[in-house]
Amino acid sequence: MTFKDAVLKTPSPVNRAYKKGKQALENKHRKLVNCNGPGQITGSLALDSALKQEPTYANQPRWDYGLGYKPQNGQEQAVWIEVHSAHTNKVSTVLEKLQWLEDWLNAHASQLNQLTQSGNSRIRYVWIASKGVHITPNRQDN
């Protein structure tokens, strides 16, 4: 199954949010995501944008993006990207978003979940620090 097929089989409105390449990413975020080989990013999904108008999800800690990624020697898989400030006091926020994403994939997007889990890559969930990393070691998140 391809990333595009998995998105199209996801309930509305997500099934209408697929874009080729990195087109679903905001311009300022698009330049932050790169691969070594051409064509490795097969498609994208602005998950946060797709769900923020839905009453069920409006106040939930939604994850930003999903990407279809095809390694040079492997099967296509899903990689999930969150662009967020990286300060010590934001760690719990990003972890809450990650838990939301995992729950959403399990409950509403089984094909995307399968693509997320099927890859042999350790890269499934990526936090891109939007303005540098400012996480202090050995500090509690408050």
C-alpha cells in the first residue's frame, strides 16, 4: 500500500488532504524537510490543518504532518513530523501531541498506522525544533 492510498482510505476530511511531495507542508516548514535521494518523499498530509475545523478535534493536541517516505531500498512508509518550539517547558506538549497521534492512528487510520509501523526505519516520529533546541538536561518539564 502506498502513502497516498492510505490517506485516501482515511475518514473525511483527512482523505481529501493528500498532496504530492512536500506540497502539504507550509512553505516555512517545507525547507526544513529534506532527503538524500530524489523522489523519496512520495506525498504529504497536513493533518493539523485537515482536522482543526472538525469539532471533535478542534481542542485536541493535533500533530502537524504526515509524509510518505520511500527509502532507496525498501517499502514506502509513513513518517510523522511536528514543527514546534523546543524548550524544556514544551516537552510535555509535544509528548501529548505524540500520544494523540498514536491514538488517532490506532482508532481512525489503520492503513496509515500500518505504514508507520511497517518500515524498518527507526524514524517514525520527528520533532523539528522551530527556533533551536533549548532543552536543559536533567530538568523536569514544568
